Amino acid sequence: MMDPVGLALENFDAVGLWRDTENGIVIDARGQMAVLGAPFNGPVELAQRVAATREAKSCFADHWLTFAYGRALTPVDRCSVEFVQNGFAKSGFDVKALLTLLTQSDTFLYLSTAKE
């Protein structure tokens, strides 16, 4: 209840090696977070639950936008962000479609070459 994300990762020891027990006791890597809805068991299920959230998909697209533009997003980018986010959602969150959408936004098409 205190640290569901940490418990999901409990199978990894201090140096990142996988373990099934600690001090002879089987590790219980189950957890639940209200934000994720369904409970999870271990790091793979946690990652799957997080990846399935709309927030994670939106964050993924935003990071690609930042990379494509070569700068942090600003309020001026709102229209381009909405264009890419909506298209990404309509594609069923297809990564190839996301990358294509990035190159079709006005902000990308008219990137400044001048260093500010």
C-alpha cells in the first residue's frame, strides 16, 4: 500500500539482478494503483498498465515532439501538439503514424534554422 511501484520492482536486487526470493521468502511483487485501475503483478504487468494509459501515450508523443522540434514545447505549439496528439489517438496509437504526423505539423515544416 505504501509503495506499489517499488513493490512491483522488488524482484530486482540492488544491482539490478533478478531474484525470486529474499532471505528465503518468496517475493510478492503484486500491487495496485488507482490511476492504473487493474492490479498488477511484477514489473512487466506494471509497465503494460502504465503504457496503456492515455497519459503515457500523450507523454510519449510530447517527447517525440520535443525531439523533432529540437526544443522544449511552449504554449505557442498548442495547435501542433493537438494535431499530433489527435492524429496519434486516431491511428490507434501507432508509432509509425506518430512519426509521420510529426513531420506534417506546421511547426515542423517551418522550423527555424537560426540559433536563438
